Amino acid sequence: MNKSIFLCIFVGFFAGVISGFLSSGGGLIILPFCLLVLNLDGVKARATTIFCILCITLVSAVLYFKDGYVDFMPAVKCALGGCVGSVFGTKILNKLNSNVLNIIFSLFLIYAGIKMMI
């Protein structure tokens, strides 16, 4: 098996475990991998990450739903808002350069990390 294929599968597996366990984090693992290891440009790395997150999240969501952990009405409302918001986010992503995207992503991670510690 090709080394890069194995590495992608391993990173995806790790991101899936973290995402399923913490309900977050798949993108935090996959995006840096796409940027730093696969050397994808910023937009392509983010689009690839979103696709991976879709697959990971779909599996986790089905399993959580099957076990009765999903509160369906708030989930649907948030999902609808998220679908509309993703259209705007995608349009913004296509207009910014990779350096600006990396700075915004880094600031978001710092903010989220501080909020979780407080």
C-alpha cells in the first residue's frame, strides 16, 4: 500500500476517533495535515477537510441518533442555519488568500481554547 494512502487513512482514523469522542476536532486534525503534509493550497485544504468532516460526522451522527442521543428539533434548526451559513462561508473562503485564512483559523483556535479553559 502506498505510504501516503496509509498516512491519509491513519489521519482520517485518528480524526474520526477524536470527532466521535469529543464531538469536535476532526477539522483540527485534518486541516493542518492537508496544509502541512499534503501541501494543499488553503482553499483546497479547507474544501478537502470539509468533505472529510462530512463523512466522519455523518457516521457519528447516525450512531448517536441510533442510540437516542440526538435532540432532533434543535439539531434540525441548527443544521438548517448551518447549511445557509456554509453558503456564505464558502463564498468568503474563495475571496481570501491562504495567509489570511491561516491567521483567522489560528485566532479562532486560540479563542476557542481560552473559552474552554475558562
